[in-house]
Amino acid sequence: MEFGLSEEQVMLQQSVGRFLEDAGGLAQTRALAASGARRTPDLVTGLSELGVMGLITPESQGGTGLSLLEAALVAEQLGAHVSPTPFIGTAILAPLALQLAGSPGQQGLWLPRLAAGQVTAGLALSEQAGGREDAGLEGRNGILNGRALFVIDYEADLYVVADTAGRLYLVPATAPGLVRTDLTTIDVSRPTGELRFTGVVAEPLAGAGPDLVQRLLDVARLLFAADTLGAAQAMLDQAVAYASSREQFGRPIGSFQAVKHMCAEMAAALEPCRAMVWYGAHALDHLPSEAHVTACHTKAHVSEVGTFVARTATEVHGGMGFTDLVGLHYWFKRIGLNRQMLGGPQALRDEAARATGLVS
Amino acid sequence: MDLSYSPEHEAFRGEVRSFLETHGTQAPRGGGPEALAWQTLLIAHGYAARTIPKAYGGFGAEPDILKSRIISEEFSRAQVSTGLGGQGISMLVPTLLEMGTEAQKRDFIGPTLRGEMVWCQGYSEPNAGSDLANLATRGTLDGDDWVINGQKIWTSTAHLADWIFCLVRTEPDAPKHQGISFLLFSMKTPGIEIRPLVDMTGAANFNEVFFTDVRVPKEQIVGRRGEGWKVANTILGHERGSLADPNQMQTRLNALIDLMRTETVGGVRAIDNPVFRDRLMAIQGRVLALRCNDLRLLSAAVNHQGAGLAGLVVKLQGTELRHELEALAIDVMGEMGTLYGDTPGLRDQGSWQRNYMYFLGLIIGGGTSQIQKNIISERGLGMPREPKLAQA
Ligand SMILES: Cc1cc2nc3c(=O)[nH]c(=O)nc-3n(C[C@H](O)[C@H](O)[C@H](O)COP(=O)(O)OP(=O)(O)OC[C@H]3O[C@@H](n4cnc5c(N)ncnc54)[C@H](O)[C@@H]3O)c2cc1C
């Protein structure tokens, strides 16, 4: 019985954190936003050297062969640094789909290149969790028609897309009949967009079905929760540091109880989220009967806490919190996007209720 | 990360289960002589007082946190009483084990464990609540006795207790935290008057306790003179954690789900009302988060590591959540949820209203939520302390 991180896991988390810090942290996200560019290839290269892009890919395919717990630890770091890099789609979901449903040929072609950071992959899954604007993909005899919104890791070379029947396909970004429309969200750190398919010839992942789609959703949800955990922790840390140095009425504002208690409430709500994310990731790896419900609960709960921390940490900073100068809003917005992706708290709680037989 | 138990621990789980199969039906529902007999049986098998030395009336096993956890998991699964509780067993015994003299351990631990000696905790006073170190009950040495004068308040079970462990100011000239001693004395000692206080649940479980020239033999002190604050604090953290057990919360959550499956409004089951269901699921998510946090604490304890923030947040989060859980049940029942006491229509013996109020008591008792936030921010986050007021 051991519920905690191993030394290797802590080291992985630290080295990813250090790399993102050295890469510029928030400054890099700001620079990206200012330049109007939507891609940061240098991060992917560096992360692949750390083994992150092939994190769950077997070593025989050029990966690191680790588990989803490590994936969650990396996601937490990306959230903490509001990092503008593809990860959930490219490093985790696409390799997972290929491993579980791809042919040996598809695996051999894509897994090593994804792990090496030579190729990025986006995931079109949002419609599986709740379609908006009647979006959705019809797949017939390998031909795709329809729309997919809010693609994860949208700035990609390759897409893994799901149709309404729960089948999965590989579609290159250059496929004839595929039109991309950028969508601008609050969060500049993770560009997204819409894919429109008109008679696109797609390559099926033969082993895929609704169960795999469900698994991809659960994994993605857990990773969004981990990202929020990291982002919220970063906001709390900044609030505590600010409150300890900023003075009003001749004393640090952090010595006023109203401020102190805001910080205590954030910490009290957030700290159990860490164990919850670990447990949720462990469940995805090892406890199949709990994995789905735990993923729903984890994303719902961590999103609620994240939203609370995002506003409260901003408030602790006073007017400064509201400005672009401190840049807290980058984390605020990252948490805001994570919250809605693949189901907001209400939708996920409803899903958990259905999965546990509470809905007749 | 490995949530499995070793073969030794799994075998132990098997033993606990077979004990529960054989003896579980004998387990008492309430107090009285049956409860004492049950306690004796539990100690004999090592399911109560497990790690307390045999010489002091315990079972004498090596400490093994996982085995203790297995016992509490299996007893709770079987819904069987884990034996006697109370402040004597949960607070005084660990204090004596750490700070008591050999004679005190021999005299007090055994009878306390067997339920022959019931204790109350005399800490709070009218002017010493959150600011406990402000306590003013005086103890003056006169010959071989401490002579005690003053008043305690909120003393739970004082009316049932045989003995009291009590914080008393014995060094009036020392700084506030260094002038307190930790004394033990019989509640039958002349000069003690107990006045019950009725609480909001309607029970009178706590009391005012008045001391007038109460004489206590000088050796009935734990630790040295003036060390009482330190003695009391050795186990205060332990009490806080135990007020908010997330596994108990899970049991209560299951009861809430049962209630929502049966309770109807206009013929519609509460569980089928999406608003109620969403509130239920939100609470379920929060209970899950605290159970995961609890696993982290368990693992840290097994590895002799400090728990840091993860431990400091438990009392605040746990008691507040439990209060909300009980509140949801009341909302689900609507007007029926206001029924209380001996009345037709009552659900679950009125336990939802009673617990809703009782847990507000626990939010206040054992260090209020505001005090918990002070502790979390100052000790957990290292935030600046409040400037001290100039001493008058
Ligand atoms: C059910 C129950 C059982 C109890 N059992 C026992 C027992 O067996 N033995 C015993 O000794 N005591 C017992 N107590 C007493 C309990 O420990 C005290 O009630 C508690 O510590 C609060 O003290 P107080 O009631 O004097 O409130 P106060 O300290 O007067 O607090 C009143 C309010 O002021 C706030 N406040 C006070 N100081 C601060 C501060 N520094 N910062 C921010 N806010 C502050 C509090 O949070 C609270 O909201 C029990 C209490 C309850 C409710």
C-alpha cells in the first residue's frame, strides 16, 4: 500500500517544470499571443527530448512507456506554466488510440514520429461529450462529412476524429475536403478551432468503438483536471507571495484575516484535489471499474475548485490582479477553458450519476 | 502508487472478517453492560486498544497503521461497533502513553480502556475558548494538594464522567502559555458542581463545571508544572482529524442516496429531480476528494512522513462538508425534513436534523473553522501572523 509519488515521478515532474520555466513560462505564452502565431515547435522538440511526447508510447515504438499517472503529473506542470504546447492530444490521446485500435502499420508509421515530436496530432472528441450547433461527423464507408468543434491540440499535422457511431479515423491536416476554421477562445495558450469535412476520405482505426471513445474522453478529462490543478496551485502560490509582500495600513495585507482566510480557503479546497487527481489517474491505469466515474467526478470537482481559486487569487491581488501586468488572467482563462472542455461540472456530474445507476 | 495490501495484510483482513462473521451479531447497538462486554472481547482479539501495551490493559501489538485501517474498514463495512470511544480513550490514553508517569499509565489506562473509568475534558472556560491559553481556573499548591477554584464550560459528558483531565493555571506569573498544568482528578471530589447546558439538538450533553476549593493530590499532574499546554497539544491535532472521518462520511452519503431513492415530491422521487441529483453528485465528488486525501494521509503515516497541508485541511473541510451533506437531506424532505422528536412521519429517527445541528457543533468545537483557517494560512502557507496586541 503506497499512495504517493515515487522518486522518479517527482523527478519527472521537476524536470518538466524546470524545462518549462527555462523556456520562458508565462513570457513564452505572452510572446505567442503577441505574435499572433499559433504554434510553438521548439517546446515540442524539447519535451520530446525529455520523453514527454512519447510518455505512454512503448519503448519499442520510441516512447517512454510510462503510465497515465505520469501523464497527469506532466499536465499539472503545463497548467502551472500556462504552457502553449500540444500535449493531451499529441502525446496522450492519439498514441493511446493508435495503441488500442491501430493496425501494426499505423502504429509503426505514427507512434515513433509523435514520440519524437516530428508530428503533432489533434483530437476531435467534443461532440462525443455533447454536441453544440448540431456538429458531429457522419462516417460512411470511410468517407467523413460534418463538423467537429473545439479540437484538442488543433494546430496539428494529423487528426484523430470520432464519428457519431463511435468509430475513429486518422485524417491528415492536408486531406482534400477538410477545411479548418480557427476559433478564438479566452485561452491563448491552447489555440483551438473547427474542422469541416466534405467527403473526406479517412483511414479508420479498425479496432476502435464506443468503448475506446469513452476511454479517450475519460483520460482527457482527467488530464484537463490535472492541468487545472497545476494552474490553480500556481495562482494560489502567487496570491500567497503577493499577500506577504504587499503592504497597506502599514502591514502586509497577508496579515489581515480576510486575506489570510481567502488563501486558507483556496488551500483547503485545492489540496485534496491533488490526491484526487492521483487517484483518478491511478484508476485509469489500474482500476477499470472505477475509472469512468472517477474521471467524471475528478474533472467536475477540480473544475469547481479551480474556478473558485481563479477568482479568489485574482481578488487577493486587488486591482493588480485585474491587469495584464501580473498576467494572472492567463491562468484564470486556462482554468476557464479546462472547465468547459469535454463537459462542464454539471454535465459530468450527470454522467457520473448515470454511470452509477442513479438515473432511471 | 500501489493500493494493494501485502499478503500478510490480506490474511489479517480475512481474520477480521471471520471474527465479524462469528461475533458480529453480539455487537451492542447502544451503551450499558453489553457495550463493556463487547469492548473486553475486542481488546482480547486486538481490535480495540490494539497497540497499547499489555501491561496497561491493551492488546500489545506492534503498531501497524494498515492493520488498524483494515480493522476500521471491515467494522464499518459490517456496520459493527468498534468499541468504546469518548475523550478518555481517544485523548487521555494517548496523552498518558506519551507523557504520563509509569504509575499513571498503570492506574488509569486499563480502567479507561475497559470503560470502567469515563473521562471528560476540562479545557474551555467562559473567557478561554478559541483563546484557550487565556484560561483562568486557578490551582494553588497547599501542602500535598492542589486547591482548585474556577469554572469550565462546554464540558461534554461531565455529568457522566468519573474523572476529568483538566487544564489549570498554576503559575500565574509565568507567560500565558507557560503557566498551565494538566491535572487529573475524580469528578466525585468535594467542591465540584455540574450544571447541564441544553444544546440546540435538545440534548444536554455538555455542561458548566464549577470548582470550589477542590483538593487534588499533588502527584495527579501529567508532565511538569507549567507544561500543561505542551501536554494538551501533543494530541490536539489527532482529535481534529478524528472529527471528520471521510469513511464515515461515505456511509452517510450512501444513506442519503437511499433516502433520495424513496423520498418523493408530488410523486417524483428526489433522485429523479435533476437539481437535487446535481447537489448530491457535487457532494459525492467532494467526499471522494477527501477520501483520496485520506489515503494520502494514511500512506504518509505508514512511511513516517509529515502530512503538511493535506492534514491541516481535514477538520475544516470534513466538518463543513458533513454539515452540507445533512442539509441536503433536509432540503430533499422539504416540510417532512423539519419533523423532529417523537412525531409521526419522522424519517431515519430524525437523524438528518440532529446531525445537521450536531455537525455545526463540530464546526465550532475542537477549534472553530476560523481558527482552522488561521492555522492553515499561518502554519500551512507561511503567511504573516497577526500583529500581537500590546499586553495590557
Ligand atoms: C459540541 C461541542 C462540544 C464541546 N466539548 C468540549 C469539551 O468537552 N471540553 C472543552 O474543554 N471544550 C469543549 N467545547 C468547547 C470548544 O472547544 C469551544 O467552543 C471552541 O473552541 C470555541 O470557543 P468559544 O465557544 O469560546 O468561541 P469564541 O472563541 O468566543 O469564538 C466565537 C467566534 O469568534 C471567532 N474567533 C475567535 N477568535 C478568533 C480569531 N483569532 N480569529 C478569527 N475568528 C476568531 C470564532 O471562530 C467564532 O466564530 C465544545 C464545543 C462544542 C460546540
